[in-house]
Amino acid sequence: MKLLLSVVLTMVMAITSPTLWASTPDKELYSESAAQHQKLDLNSASAEALQTLPGIGEKKAAAIVAYRNSHGGFSSIEQLKDVKGIGDATLENIKSLLTLSQ
């Protein structure tokens, strides 16, 4: 009887635990929502910030920053296609999430 009670109490505690309520999908939805409202500045965003864009991982983010540094910045968002690994499809997916300062 004590074992059964112990198991039931453990299950109740696990089910009501606040950490179980904070699931990853909710966090992803929040991140996507935030990304829709705040655009990244292509000429000042860090590699870490660029990695939040869909299809941009560590290597592509580093390539974007390296291109930006060696060319004195981007003059247009479309210039991203000059970065190795960024093609038409990637640009189409992320251009609405970017802005450009001079």
C-alpha cells in the first residue's frame, strides 16, 4: 500500500511540475513570432543572431559575417546571394526577416 501511494504521489508531482508545462514547441512558436515582428539588420547582426533565421546555421552565418566584413557591408539584401551557400530559395525564405542599414 505504501509503495502504491508513493508511486501515485510521484506521478502527481511529475504531472504538475512547472517544467513540464514549458514545452519546446511553445518556445519555438514564441521565437518565430518574435522573429516576425523584429527584423535583423544584415549589416550589424551577429553570427548568433543570423543563426535564428530559417536555413541559416553556424557556417552560413559565419560566411555572411565574413562577406560583410570583407566588402564593407551589404548594399542590398539581394547581395546575400553572393555569399557561398545562399541561393534563391534561402534568400526568398529570409528576406522578409531582414532589414538593411547603411
